Amino acid sequence: MYNEFDLTHSAYQPKQSGLSFPEAKNFSNVNDLRNELKRKLVIACRAFSYFKFDYGFAGHLTVRDPEHKNLYWTNPMAVHFKHVKTSNLILVDHDGSVVEGNHAVNRAGFVLHAAVHEKFPEIVAMCHAHTLYGTAFSSLGKKLDPISQDACAFYEDHNVITEESGAVAVSEDAGMNIANSFKDVKAVIHQNHGLVTMSKHSIDSAAFWFSALERCCHQELLTMSTGRPVKLVPHERAVYSRENVGSDYIGWLHFQPILDHLIATEKDMFE
């Protein structure tokens, strides 16, 4: 049996039998699981369009193939997130070679994603885009302050990278130089570049946490424009909040209403 996302470890798995609640799917073979992951990747790309995370051809989402662990699926280069479909996804190896699909791969996107996927086999999915507030916040070279419950979801669960700041990562060395910062966190703020999120379990979670991180950057920039917060969330409460609202499962769960909305409104995704 192949699982889309293992919820058995989660303290939040619902116990309310007989009531409607999102549940992960099980698959009898790896091909069906692969098709589902590709569908989810397309939905995540459409979500980035929905959130207006588009900037030219910048931005790339990846999900590791469930069978061939050295390969990952990603969106095609120079295709708008709104027009990504299962039929134009590409499968890429760690060397940047397209092994399935007709489109080119974004070299800048490949270098960093390939380095992280290769160094940390447990990372299943990654998301990056050049967003307005995340890019602006990244110029500060600082972590998020715990100014809200939303921000506490990232408390002690994100890193700031100053290496290769602002540079276009087109060399393998550039990717490897910063890959270590992706260990055991769900998000990275790359100075003068922008945001990256990861998940050990699902593209759903990685995509939602990207949107949440962008929102938190926006919130803090708004707060900074009016002065400093009167009070930050204390350490103990920030940790408690992160443990309760910042898990991979909670990210997966947050993404399900977005997923349902896009499936209902965008009929060409799975062509």
C-alpha cells in the first residue's frame, strides 16, 4: 500500500468518526501514487497563480518521484503557473537533465532544488517564487519575529541564508554552498533573493507554508512601518504555537480547501 501522506504520526488526526474531514489517499501501486503527486504539483502551481506569486518565468516547485528517488517532477520553464498541466510537467535528475517531458528546465531553479533534494533525501517537495513581500523582507537579512500565531508557525523552524545573497544561482557550487541551511527546517529566507519552503511529506504542505511565509513577511513589514510591536509572543508560547499549528500535517490540511476550490474552478489542469 502506498500513501499519499502519512498522517499516522500526527496528534491532530481527527477522531470524529462519521463526519466529513479531509483524509489522505492510499494507492495500491506506485504508478497511481505518482499520478496523484503530479496532480498535486499542478494544483500547487495553479495555487501560486491564484496567489499572484508569478514574476515572469521565475519560480519553481518540485516533488520527488515516489519510485525513482533521484528524480523529481517540476514545472516547465517559461510556462505561466496558470498554464501548468500534468501533460507539460517535466521529470529532471540531479544533474539537470530532463528525462521525461518536452520543455526545458529553469537552470537557476534546478541548481538549488537539485542540491537540496540530493543532500536531503527526506525532503519530498520544495517551493520557491519571487514574491513581492518575501523578497522585500529578505533584504533585511533577519528571521521573522513572533508577532502573531501565524508567525509562530515558523518560530525556530526557519533559517536565514546570507551566502550567495542576491546572486543568480547557476553553478552547482552555489547550490551546495547554501544547501546545508535547509536541514531540519520547513522554510528559508535567502537574503536579497526570497523565500523557499520544504516538506518531508507533501507538496501540499510545502505550497501552503510558502503562502503563509509570504503572508507573515507582509504582516511584519506592515508592523514595522508603524513602529515595533508592543509585545512579542514569549518563547514558551511561541514554541507551543509552532508545535500545534506549524506541522507538516497542518500545512497539508490548510491546503485542502485551496485544492478543492481549484479543482472546482480550473477544468484544464489534468489534460
